Amino acid sequence: MTRRATLLLLLAGCVAPPPPVSLPPAAVTAAPNPTTAALRAAAAAFAAPGKLQGRPSLAALAVAQLEYLAVEMPSGRVSGDIGMVAPMLLAARSEVRSWLGIDEAVPPQQVIDAMTAAATAPGGEPVAPGQFPAGLSSAGPDGLWQRLGAMPRLPQANAATRMALRYWEFGPLEDFDIGFLRR
């Protein structure tokens, strides 16, 4: 191993996890803890985006849940090492942010809070875009709300949330030894 590779490995071990994030109560329902609630709801939402069409509030909650999962699961605070699920969740978050026009530099907790506030705005959907802070999306508040209501199939978000849910409920995939099939 080269000195550079050794240094990179040492530095990778020294990187602190991102600050914790939390889900507001409105984004956590009918589950024993926030992670289970977020996994089940986000996996269902991204697996069937047709059910989100014209329902930006539901899409906003799914985005908030994905943001939470993409920070908390890879950090090890809620689940320990999740292997390849971690980069899948990060890619899914990037895919969703790209669709919505949200810059990667926006802090996850800001996205979570804004999406949840918009989804649960008093007065409903007519006032919901007003809950988004200025500059959250390049599409502007109204454009962001329209994009949420027209969420397309996002394959990385679908795959990542389904894999994370599977991992959460059943543990890591086990290697399957096919050596016994030899004759």
C-alpha cells in the first residue's frame, strides 16, 4: 500500500459524522421510532410516485424522510454499519434534490423543516409554498411546490429506500454459497 493510500484511509477514519438531524412529529406516524416511520413511508412513496401526483404535501413528507435517512443511517447513530446502503441513500438524496432544484450545500435539517412545515401548513396547500425559505430551491417556492406535486419516478430514491428498509427489517444480505451445486 502506498503512503498516499494509507494516509487517505487514516483520514477517512477521522471524519466526524454530520450533525444529527431530527424529524418533526408530523413526519413520524404509526411506527415505534422515527427511523422505522421514515423508512416505511419513504419506501412506499418513492416506490409508487403515481400516488404522489397532485399531492405535493405527501411528496414533501417523503423528501423530509429521505433527508433524515440519508444523514442518520450512514452516521451509525441509529443502525451501525449499513454497508452499501449508505452511498445509495446519499445518491438518492442527490437525485431528489436535483429534481427539486435544491442545492447540495443546503443543510439537511433546513430541508427537513421546510418540507414538513409546507406539508402541514395551517390553511393547507394554498399557503404551503410560503413555508419555504427564500433560496431553498432554484425553482422558487411556487415552482418547488409544483415539482413536488409532479414527482416523477426517481429510480435511485426508490432503490435506496427499499434497500434501506429491507436492511433495517431483516439485516444485511448474506452471501449465498453455490459451491454445494457442483457435481
